[in-house]
Amino acid sequence: MRSEDRDWQIYHILVEKSEMTLEELCRVACTEESVAEESLERLERYRLISRKDDLWATKSLQEIILCAEMEQLMKDSPIYLENGIIKVRKESETK
């Protein structure tokens, strides 16, 4: 299966279930952990899902838009958003 198809499958499983652990997701998607982890990492990088402890969940449309806007606004800022937490960049990161 192509990675795009696997991402689509995993995303829609998460949409249906709201949130799931990696083990549950692998069982439902009939896939190996390594394959599911790669897909989850891509989906998280695209800001479609988030992780809290062992649970993976889809983001709402509002969260997706807000994250994209915040990233754009904070591009050259001394503060940044990481996993919903506002952090301050270290001096070495801003130069």
C-alpha cells in the first residue's frame, strides 16, 4: 500500500474513533507498528493529528487553522508554539 493511502486509512480510522493508542490503531488498520508510526508522524507533521501521552487524536478544523496561523505569525518571533504550549526560543535559536 502506498504511504498516502495508508495515511488516508489511518486518518479516517482516527476520525471515526476520536482518539486511539498505537496498538489499537494497528489492530484496526491491520498494520505493523513501524508502518503506523511512520504514518502518524507524517499526519502530525501535516498538523492533522496530535498526540497526548499514548493517545493519538484528530484535530478539529479550527485547531488546524489556528496552528497554521500561529506558525506563520511566530516564524521570526522569540516565542513559538509546540504541542499547544507557548515557549520562548533560546538566544542561539533566534540567530
